[in-house]
Amino acid sequence: MFGHNLFNDILVIPILNLLVAIYHVLSFAHIPYTLGFSIIVLTIAIRLVLYPLINSQLKASKKMQEVAPHINKLKEKHKNDAKMLQQETMRVYKEFGINPAAGCLPVLIQLPIIWGLYAVLQQIVKADLAAVLKGVNQVVYFDALKLQKPWDPNFFGLPLGHNPSQLMSSVGFIVLLIPVITALLQFIQTKMMIMPMPKEEQKDGKKKNDDFATAFQSQSAILFPLMIGFFSFTFPVGLSLYWNTFTIFGIIQQYKISGLGGLEEYIKKVYGRK
């Protein structure tokens, strides 16, 4: 199940050991639905480790969005002079203290960790509990971490190893709340990441529609949450539990950096406020 290769040895197996350690602690404290809460605690722990990197990434992204109007004006002014456009763009970045690569490095560092966490959860929520038990006990670092029996795969009555599409016949349509909530949380986070457009640009409807980046952001704010919601309908409930915990933490962190962002503008539109 957890074969020895570079990726597994460096990321997957250490993360698995951390999950098993958390599981033992929660079991000792007699916390119900131990596996589900272990996934939540592990996800929060990983997110706390990544907090400084994600903070750096969000701040860099906020700055890039703040200078976007200036860059758009430069593109219009120097549309026939690529060299001058590049020079003026770098001048604006320097003026606002922006390093264009600052938002990329944190992403590159955190992605392998997130993939490692995903790989662990994908394996431990499988329906074959005997295989999971054997696989986990083969790679734990200490005998004290070995599981004496298969863990309970249920979380508030839902089997973590099954997906909502499989549970429709037994649980009913209420299980659709999982992909709906997943999509909604992702929508909230995505909208918060988009900075509100300056008022002078909001008045220029044609310019707004012609701006590729703006159009792409608007479409992504709808399409990406819908895609994540569909995935959560076909992926095990345990993965949705991880993803939603990760997203909720992300919403809180995003709010601390830039407030409601584009979500505030969206709320005003929904409620008809100006």
C-alpha cells in the first residue's frame, strides 16, 4: 500500500505516522469518530505548518492585484513597444515593492506537502479495512504506533471510504449536502481572493468586459467551485472532510490578509446594495 520510493519516504509515510499518532491520542481521550477527527486535526496541523508560506503567497497576490490597474494602463500606453512595456512594468513592481516571483516559491514548496497529505488520505479511507491495517502497521516508525484493530471508518454515520454517489441509495439525497457545502466553501474562498475593482474601472463596463484577466477571474470563481463540488461527489467522504477543513482554514487566513475581498462586492450585488 505504501511502497518505498522517494515521495513516500520523504512525505507520505511521515504524514501517515503523524496521522496515526493523532489517532492514538484522540483514542486515548475517547473522542468519538476518531478517524474523522484525526483527519481534521492533521489537516489543521499541516495548514499551520504552511501558514507562513501561504501568508507570503496571499500578500504577494494581493499586491499584484492592487497594481493591476497600473499595469493595464501601461499595456495600453506601450502596446506597440514590448521593451518599454517590460521596463515600465518592472519600474512599477519596484515602486510598489513587488517581487513577481514571490508568490510562486511558496506554492512550489507547499504543493508536495499537500500532495503527500492527499496521498495518505486516499489510502487510509479505503473500504478494505484489513488491507489498511496491514499497510499502516508496516510503515509506522514505532511499535507503539501500530494499530491493534482496524479503525472505525465512519464519521457521524457516513463511511469515510465511500463517496456521496455511492451513498445516495442508502443515505438519500441529504448526502448531496457534502458536494454542495464543498462547492460553496470553495466559492467563498475563491471570491475572497479576487480584489474588488476600483470604482473608476467599474464604471467602464466595456473595459471590464474586454479585460481577459477580469473575465478569467469571474469565470473561475464559478467554474472552479463547481468542479471541486463534482469531485467531492465522486471522491471518498474522507477526502471531502480534509478539503473542507483546508478550505475553512484558508478562508480565515484570507480574511486576515485582505478581508472579504471580492466577496463583499458580490454580497452587495446579491442584496441589492450599492
